Amino acid sequence: MNIAIKTEFIKLDALLKYADLVSSGGEAKVLITDGLVSVNGEICAMRGKKCRPGDQIQLGDVTITVTGP
């Protein structure tokens, strides 16, 4: 799935919410801190990780590619 952003970056927890993969920021925080989310192939435990166009985020069997304006 491609998610287009209009800013320089989007934080990882906000991206998961924006992509409708979680219903709240708290849910995103739990998934991230439990090590269930990877960014560009590496597990990421930082919910404030800045995701930029070109980054790929994986949650379960869903892959998000961040695209720019």
C-alpha cells in the first residue's frame, strides 16, 4: 500500500494511524514497542521514528511505502 505525505516526514505512530492499521496512537505505541513493526527491513521500537518518502514499513503482512508529493 502506498501512503502519500505532503510534509518532509511523518512519525511512525502517526503513519500507522493515518494508514488505518490502528485505531489509536496508543495501539500504535504498543505494536511498535513490542517489536512488531519494521522500517526498511529492521525492527523499529521508536514510535517517533521519522518516516520519509521511499521508506517501507512492515506490520504483519501489510507493507506501506511512503511516497512524497
